[in-house]
Amino acid sequence: MNSRQAILQKISQLRGTNVVAYVTSDRPFINAPMEPNDIRIFKDHLDQFTDRKNIDLFLISNGGTSTTAWALINLLREYTDKISVIIPYKGFSCATSVAIGADEIVMSKMGTLGPIDPSVSNAFNPSINGQLVPISVEDVSSYNQLARKIFGIKDQKQIVSVFEKLSTDIKPLALGNAYRHYMKARDDAQKLLSLHTKGWLKRFKIKKITKTLVEKLYFHGHHINRNEAKDIGLNVIEPSAEMEKLMWDLYREYESDMQFNVPYKDEPTDGRDIPLTYIESVNVSDKRIIKQKITQINFVGLGVPLFTTFNNEPAFLVNGQFSPIRSEGVVITLNSQPYDKVESVLWA
């Protein structure tokens, strides 16, 4: 049992629950998303629970693929009648979607949720320097509101012109795809809330929470603290002093192990593991990692080679002749010298 699992056990004993931790990297330049494939790993943890005690999901994440939330919550409900999501610090985007699917959300003083308006990329999205630019439906909607409400455009022909300008900059199929994801986010939020929201106020409450989280916070980076979460209508529980300390102690363990405060940078290494995702319970620990080697490329030949490019590919220039660089991975430059960066991602 590692130090993180020891704290998970203390939380389990304090609350009388089965506890699973789900943590994705918040390290600068190594930000790992929540993914649907992670659900497979959860099964091995849940199968060890031989009773139907309440399940606590300790969650730290900046979000990820939106469909992960619906799949994860439904899997957890196969093993328990009550789910609590524990938020010690960041639980944004898809993590917020998971939280609203739980019966209660245990939030520390530092705990924050966020909007669940999606940003999506597909082959039709605009690109900058060869990279697809994500589209947020709320940005598209705000563009329309800007034209109508701020600039006072009401004439139908002018409105058509505004939309034509938008569809010139962004392909219509990209806009259509963004809208489908927006409707999917709304539908999933309503279904997740319906799993536990009961009574005659159900429809009103679900509509209010969904509209707020998908549309009315206006900025995807908005931090929802526990008091605001209560005002929105979420069932937020404040932990006891003992539980608050355990939550923060466990967060600090992951923060240290995953180096949340150390920006990633390429550096020579004969082999290192970079943690991306943890899924842990008291008896089982799974970690998704990048296995990485970054080694200098040596050139054997006459004269002094010059590291350069030829036909947009890395190459050596020796005695006026270009020679392509052979590598196992990706050629990068460190201190003006070529290095071979070899990586693989796997669960350990």
C-alpha cells in the first residue's frame, strides 16, 4: 500500500464508503484529459468491492472527453446505490459533469467546479500553423448576440450577412458539429441530474442547473466555488475538519508525485516515466504513463556536421552535402544539438 492508498483507506474508514481516486495530470505542458477508455480500468477497482456500500469518487481533473462522464457515472451505479464525488481542488468541465451525476458533491474550501460548455475539433475546423482550432458553440452564440444586442443589427438581410461572414471564416460543417456537441452536453447534463434529482421541483431544478452550467457562466475558465455551486442548486456537502484535511493531504500527494508545480520540458534521459492519469483504490493502483527516452544523435562522417533542415526534414550538412537524420522517434533540438525523442503511452 502506497502513501496515497493509505489516505484513501482513512477516508474509507471515516465515511464508511468504498473509495476510488481518479486524477489526471495538471502539470504545465502535460495536461492529460479524462478519456472514455479510462472506464475499462475502473472495472478492476469496482470488482473488488463485494458489497454495495456507498462509493466515494475522489476527483482531480481539468476535464476531457465529454462522453466520459455519462459512461463513468452509469458504471459506478452498477456497484452502489449512492455516489459521492469528492472535489479537493480542480474539477472542471467533464469532471463537473461527473460531479453533477453524483448524489452529493463533497467540496473542500479550495474545491472548484466549472462550466460544461463544450469546445470541439474535427476535420472541418479552422487551423493555425497546421493545428486545428477548437470551436465553442457559446463563442458562436456570443458572436450572434454581439451583432444583435450590442450593435443593434435587426434587419434580416444584415443578420444573414453576419452569418455568412461567420460561415466564411468557419466551415458550415464545423459549426454543425459544434452545435451537435452543444446539444449533447445539454442532454447529458439533464440525464445525469435526472439520476438523482427527485420530487415535484425536478424539472425546474434540472432546467436551471443545466442552463447555468452550459450557457450562463459565459467563460469556460470560470471557477465555481462551493457556495456558488449551492446557489446554482447542486447538492454540495461541506466536509468535517478531519475530512477536509484528508482531502487536502491526498491532493498534495498527487500534486507532488505528478509534479503539478513543475512545468514539463524536454531534457536528455536514458528513460523516465511521466505520470498522466491515476486510478487508485485501497488495494489496486493503476497509472497511465509516458515512457520516454531522449538521447543525443551522433553523426559519424567526415568534417564537422551542421544540424539543419532539408525539405522541411531534420538533416546534417557535411561538406556541402545534406544527409537525412535517422531516428526511432521524433528529432528535437536541445542546446542546438539534435536528439531522438522516443515515447510510448501505456497503463502500468
